[in-house]
Amino acid sequence: MHLVDITISTPPYPFLLVASDGIFGEISDLEAVCAVADMHFHSGLDAQSCAEKLVHEMAKLEDSDNVSCIVVLLEPGINV
């Protein structure tokens, strides 16, 4: 299991990203978190759309294998 706690100070980004090594083996934890944050908070995508887009983008890579993820949006103020 790969567990990382990344804090992005402002604004708070309350979501969980669970992903396979097909994602975390290709890009850094911070890159993955920032990609999802950008998709949701700047582009307005919902959790399912963020997950699908991240998987789609990672599947384009030549060495992609076992690419899957789950994005869970949390209510602001919830501590995980």
C-alpha cells in the first residue's frame, strides 16, 4: 500500500485519490493530486469524470499498465 499525505495550503482540496501503480508509477504523487485538483476545482469536473480523465490520460502513455483510480470528494472541513 502506498499512502501519502499531501497538503496544498490554499485553497484546501478535500478529496481522496486512490490509484494503482499504473498512475503512481508513472507520475509523482504531487502531479497526480494537482491534476485531479485542477480537473475538479478549475474545470468543474465531478469525481467520476476526474477519475476517468486521469485514467484516460495515463493510458495514453507507452508503458501504461494497470491504470485505475478512484476519486472521492469530501465535504469541506472534514479531516481524514
